[in-house]
Amino acid sequence: MKRVLIANRGEIAVRVIRACRLAGLETVAVYSDPDATALHVRLADRAARLGAASPLASYLNQDLLLEVARTTGADAVHPGYGFLSENAAFARRVEDAGLTFIGPTAASIEAMGDKITARKAMERAGVPVVPGFHGEATSDDELLDEARRVGFPLLVKAASGGGGKGMRAVRRLDEFSAAIAAARREAASAFGDATVYLERLLEEPRHIEFQVFGDQQGHVIQLAERECSIQRRHQKIVEESPAPHLSDELRRRMGEAAVAAAKAVSYVGAGTIEFLVDGDEFYFLEMNTRLQVEHPVTEVRLGVDLVQAQLAVAQGLPLPWSEQQICPRGSAIEVRLYAEDPSRGFLPTSGVLRRYRPPHGPFVRHDGGFVEGDEVTTHYDPMLAKLIVWGETRDQAVRRLAAALDHYVVHGVTTNLDFLRRLVRHPAFLAGQTDTHFIDTHFSMPYAPIPATEEAMIAVAVAELFGLGATKPTGGGEQGDRFNPWQTLGSWRSGR
Amino acid sequence: MKYWIGPDGGALGVTAKRSPSDPERVIVTLGERQIHLVARQAPDGMLLLELADGRHLGAWVTRDGQRYWVSCGGTTVVVEPANTESRSDIGHGGGLEAPMPGKVLGIHVELGQHVKRGDTLLVMEAMKMEHPLVAPFDGIVREIRTEEGEMVSSGAALVVVEQEEG
């Protein structure tokens, strides 16, 4: 393995490119037209255009990606997360082209991709699953009988689903038929597969996942848990390790189940086993057969580099650590900065990042994919960056996170930054009371944006007096002067 | 005097002037109140404000069309011009801006055209719905800064209408 094509964009492409450089591997970035000058393109050794902005014309276009891999001489492909990372057909095509797919085998992706197959495999491996019915596709009448057996409330879920599509909560028997029909329609249009299954609805579950890692020699280990309960629209926004208030006994049982789950599909590479936890019981939810967005939480708490390990394992090397060598220490927390408007139901926003200053400080890590001046479009995932902090204790980590968020400056694009600032100071968060209804329980919606403060009004008055942000150049006008900092400073002061 | 949407949601008149005796001293008028402070701009653009009560604030202020983004004291707020003021701004050469990101479907006016208040200037498509942008007053189209089919971001200046007197 000498040259890795990174089939992704944004912060994860940046993360992988940096890891490749550290490992002495060359990198090939790919880009869509609006990303031609993006950070990941700047950092790579080579860069190749894919196509227009639409993901189908660019980052999801398998033919183009394989063609670019061929013409740039890449011998491996890292899919990142999202896009084609859990597409078994793509993994297979990469391998068939004689390249290394940096991830699990296509067979593992397939085994975990179909939720019904995955649940059956987990039952065989002795991993607890949420009580439910996941038999072969049957008539609605038969499903109704099964629903009576599972009990209410229950969830109707799409077999090929994800992200809440094709999912319906049913609280009473008489709501069941309508919910099944709606779930089938949504599943068919979103995934091309109308198969649904039934699961008991856990009322206040926590979402806790385990990082697992396997190598080609057949070793599989777990690298502790991440608590990811705080979500909005079925997307995580805060992740931390360790999970608050998780007993050592439950943690041990879950870790063993995570390893058994990964071994059941002969897993190679970085993966995540997601569990729902309800009281002292835990249930397998699904496996993510890729590097997770929140992988830095594990890296920071354990002092490991998961992307380095991915590159090593893909080259046939054994895992760089044994489970005994893994020593979690302190507390790590991540928050995700999204281009979205909390006061409009967290809908994605767009615009130009007129000012972008991530915070710095001891034990503060910023994983981002944008720089000041970049345009944020609605073509792609609205996540802009992740902020990860470490503390000797959870309390210290939370205070560090709050201080870091206070010094984060993002202007020009509406984000969830102020929402995050309020969230990390909420007494329930400080107390570690995290469950999947956290935001609904503790924040009234629609979320009210912070009104202008007196300090902000004073700052605006002074900015106007100083002529700050005035766009018309006052002096020179020659092209060569435009980027002279003294010239710029001069024009700012012209209002005096 | 410029009017902005203030902390209580209502219009607040805000001005600043230099103290005649000391150029680093600034007198800010917020509505009826006067606030004396020392204001400096750091080379990287940050505003440093020393208030008379001893508070020391570092503020990042970024102009974005007619509004300002301000980060100080651990909050980020958007300070918007109050409605009356923003309309007269448009009348005096400001741009009519895209209310949301979207695509310009059609431009219904030409340069130099006289328009009446309420006339459709252009139509945008966003979230699969059409949104007309209408003239806020009688005036003359002085600039068209977009074209049909263009994807525009929220706040982008699209059309400049100069208000006609009387």
C-alpha cells in the first residue's frame, strides 16, 4: 500500500489524509466542483475532480471514483463515513479492481447492513436483541398477531432503514395498521425495500456503543464505550466516554457482547456495536461497519490513533494493541457543530463562513473540514466540525468544553453553537442524566435564539464608527495592494 | 441615528461618536442611555472594549450584508437592522436580499424599470416551493446582481431598487 484515495470530503477526509501522511502513505483527494479549493484538497498529495455538486455526480459515483483511482495510481481506498462507506457493492468493486478497501470485507458489510439478518446473527451469537418480531415478510394480519405478542408500545422499523426513515412508534393496537402502511411506503421510497420488522419500544433508553477492532489474523478487541444518547432528529450531537452512571458489571457484559457480535461476522477493521440500555438490560441495536464520526472520543480517552490502526490492519499487520494494553483514563466529550437552525427545527442552513475561529487550549481538539471564507452548501451533510475535550474527571471535561465553546467564533452561517453552549451548562447534562429524549425533555421547542445583548449593540456601534467590514477599498486600488495587510488595516481605520 | 433590533426585540436607536478630548474614548448612545468606553481594534480585527464599570470585552464583529454577527462574552448574536431602517436602507441603494438559500427561477424586471410597491421583482425556489420577492416601495431598478438559474445563499443581494421621492 503506497497511495490512498480518500473517497470523501470535509473533516473526515482531512482526518484520514493527516493519518496517511503520518504513516508515510501518499494521498489522493477527490472533489466536487464547489469543493475544488476545500481543506481536504489542499492537504492531499494529489487531487482529482469528480463532477458537479450533487453527491450522485461526485462522492457517490462509484464509476468515477474507480476511474480516478486508476488514473492516479492509487492502490487503496478509504471511504471515511457516510457516502459509500457501508456500501458492500462498492467495497467489492474496489477489491475486484485489485485495490485495498480500508474497511471490513463486503461480506461483513452485507451481514450487518440488513437489519433482519443482523438480528438473527446476533441471536445465534448469544448477543441480546430488543424483543420483537423479525421474521420473513408476512401479511399485515400476521404482523398484527406478532405485534400482540411483542406488546405495546412498539416500533415498526424498515429492514433496510436508517436515520429514522420508515420508522413508526405505535402505542395502541388500533394505530397499528395505519403505521405499518406508512412505514412500508416510506421504506419503499427511501430504500427500495418495503420490508419491515417489529421491536418493543423502550421508553427511556440510553444509546451506548462500543468501539471494536478486528485484524486479518482473527483478533477482535473492544476499546470501551461511548455514550451517544443526546440526539436530535435521530442524529447524535454529544458523545462521551465513559458513559455516566454505567456500572462496571454492565460495562463488562456489554464489552463481551460487543466482541462476540463482531466475531460473529468475522469483522476486520474499525467498527461500532450500538446498544440500547434500559435499566440493567442492554440490547444490540445495530453495527456500524466503518469509522464513526465520534471516533475521536475513544482516541482521546484511550490515547490511541484509530485511523493509524485502520491503515495498519488494511496492510495485513496485526492490531497494534491488545485489550490488556488499553488503559482508559479520565473523561472525553465531543460535540458536533452543525450548519443548522435550532429555532427552525434544526433544519440545515447554508452561507459563507465569513469568520471561522475554532478555539484552542490544553486538551481541546478541533476536527474540522472548513476554513474561513468557505461556502457551506446544502448538498452535503451539515456537520462543520467536531470539538473534543479531555479532562481528568467528567466535571473538568465539561467545564473545559463550556469554556472552549465560548471562544468558538462562527459568523455568516447559522449553527447550533449557542444551543451547544446552553446544553453543556444544563444541570441535567452536568449530572450525566443522558437519555435519548434529553433534548425533548429539557429544551422547549421551538428553540428561541438568543436576542441581541447590550454588549453586542455596543460592539456594533463601535464597528460602525470604525468602518469595520466596509467593503470598498479607499486607497490604492491597484491589484497588487489588495493582499497587503497594512493596506487593509489602513482602510479599516479610514472611518476615524 | 441607525435603528437595530435590540435586546427586547424592539427597535433601538444606536450611535457612537469619539470623545472630542480623547480619540480612544467613545461615547455610545443606546436609546436614551449614554455609555462611555475606551475602544481599540486589534491588528487581527478583534474589538477590545473597556467599559466605565470596569468590564473588559473582546468582541468579534463581522458585517454580513445589512446585519452584523457579534461574538462576545460567550454568545453569538445577529444584530439586524430594525424594519423601518432597513427599508430606507434599501431605498438608498441597499440590496434586496434572498430570504433563504435557493435558486433564482425567474427575473421579472429590467434595469431602469419603474416598479410599484408590491410588484414581483423575481421568483426564488427553495425547499421545493416558490417564493416571490416583491418591491418594498415604488422605485427604479438600479442593479440586478443575479441571473436565472443561479443558486444563491441566504442574505445575498439580488436586486437594488432606488426609492422614488414623493
